[in-house]
Amino acid sequence: MVQLTLPNNSKGKKGKTWPKPEGSDAKALREFKVYRYDPDLGENPRWDTYYVDTSKCGPMILDA
């Protein structure tokens, strides 16, 4: 079986985790992981984590 691997400069790394909204109900929080890459910086891609309180946002999660 052929085993393929990504080059070292293409492997994603852990990015920034933004704080959870204050006063949010734990049941209403949704976690979003966003893949970020900026070729101008010369860094590897990263996964940033955001938390959204769905009880305080519009009905369309896709707007996040």
C-alpha cells in the first residue's frame, strides 16, 4: 500500500483559540474551527478555534 504524506510546510498546526463569550449557556455554545493560511507570512496553515453562542446569534450558522 502506498503511504502519502504532506510536505512539512503544508501540515496544519494549532492556531489561536478565542475565548468563550461571557455569560453563555454551555448548551448553546458551538465550536468552529477555521482553517487559516496566508502565503505572504511564510508560515504553515493553522486551525483557529472560535466559540459562538447560538442563543444570541441569528438563525443562520453559515453566517459565522
